Amino acid sequence: MEKADNTEAARRQHQLRWLEDAPLFSDPVSIARFHDAIVRPTSTTNQVTYAASEARIQEFKAELGIEAGVGIGLPQFLAAIFDFKAEAKAKAKGGATTTSKEGKTVTLNVTPVQNAERQLQDVIVQYLLRYPDRFFFSQDVRVPKWTEPQWISETPRPLVFLSLPDAIEADILKMPKTQLVPTAAEFENGEVVQIYSTLKFGKKEDENPPDYPQVGESEADLVAERKKYWSWFEDNFNPTAAMLAVEAAAKGRGRIHWIDYRLPIDTDGTTLHLHVSPRGQYPTGDFAYNLIKRGYKHGIRLVGTLKSEPDMNVLAIYER
């Protein structure tokens, strides 16, 4: 996460404050596994330790515009990081300071609260302090970084805050609209349903999507044909039809175990694949009306990890 100007710093503060809201959706199983891999607590009851050099804390302040008085203020879960630089404060808060030839390192011990939202906050703090180059804020899905395989494939996985625009904002800024095309889902009864091939987005009521390209003269040719295929959905997108398709697929099959979407991120048919795992714990409407139709009209906020294609495992969803 590079040093930001005042506008960018204020936006980052604003995005971090998403986590002070109750999410529309969070994936406690994936978050717990990610928390264990990144935070490495020694037990479920031990304190979480944050450690950073004083130099890194100063860099972090610059990235978020803290010393410049930028923005609307930090979320509460980050406040402690900027309050333990002095040795006396660190000791009073259960922390400590150590000095080496590389400079002073400060640690802070925090007693964790075991729920998905707090665990996600712990992960984010560790990324901000230890892996700033793997932490990515984006208001524009056209940023080339989304499609850089080498950057995506490095470890730890990129942690992404993605703010998707409302319909009016997208028109004004000439950005791709928030068009979540449902592709497939697995339901409580174990049945996996292909959804995208049943969508009727066309200008004519009886128009079906084109056939999905299965083969090409080369891999590059196949990729180009599939981009053209997904462009049809972008050109013909209807949020109501997409919402109704998810509701129809769920009828008689129970709640959603997992559901995937394609999100256009460029006008050439490039899409971001979204994988959401509610595991039968949320009503269908959260992934039909609230995510697809309301998200198209008002925008939506996603936090997740990237993998190749590009593909995003969604950890949490916040409404706008």
C-alpha cells in the first residue's frame, strides 16, 4: 500500500470504516481459516500480538493521512496501533518494545473476541502492518492489477476492498456498472444448478444467451471467444431477470450452499469471478434481491482474497 495523497488517504480511511458496519454477509468458516493462517494465534483464548517497527507505523500514518489530519477518523479497531509507539504506553497496554540494529520494534497484545467480524479485523491489521503490498483498495474495477497473474499468485493472497458503484455513479464516472451475473449455485439438497444459461437478458423476451464457447483454435482464441460471450451479458444485463433466476433456481432446493457470479470489469468482456459461500446460513434474498438488484441500483462493497483468472473469494459483503 503506497503512500497516498490526501484524497486517496481519506478514501482508504473511509473504506476501512466499512468494518464498523454489520455485514450483509460474512463467511465465518473461510475467515477463521484465513485468520489462523495469517494471525497464527497460539490458542482460541490467547491474546493476538501485533508487531511492527516504528518506521512501519510512521509509513502507515502517511498512507492513511493520520498526521496530516486527513479524513473522518480511523475505525476503532485501528486506533490502538497509533497509541502504542511509546514504551510506557506499550507496557501499560500489555505490549513491549525491543531494539535491534534494524530499529525499534513495538508489540501490542490484544485479547481477541471470537467472531468472524473481529477475526477479519485482526487479519486486516496484520496485512496493513506486515503485507502492505498485498493489500488493495479499489473503486475502479478497470485497474490493471486485477489481471496481473504474477501479482495475484504471490503469497500471501492479495486482500482486496472493492467498492462497486451505484448505477448513476457508474454513468457519471464512465465505469462498468455493478452487473452481477449469477452463474451457478449449490443448494442445501446437494443439487448444483447452472443459472447463467437460463437467463433471459436479451432485448426480445424469448432471446436466450449464446452458447458458451468450449473449444478454440488456441488457448488465446478460446479466451477471446469467452470474453465475447460474457460481453453479451454485460450488453443485455437486466438486474430483475438475474434476481428472479436465482430465486427460481432456489425454489424447492433449500438455501444456498455456495453461489458464483461474473462481474464485468472492462468493456472487452473481461470479468471478475466471485465465489460466495453462505453454507445455508443466509436467506436466498440476500444473494438475489439485496446483492444483484439492490447492488446494481445502490452499489455494494466486497472484502475478499484474490486468486488466478482473476477470481475473488468473498469474505464479507457490505451494503451502501
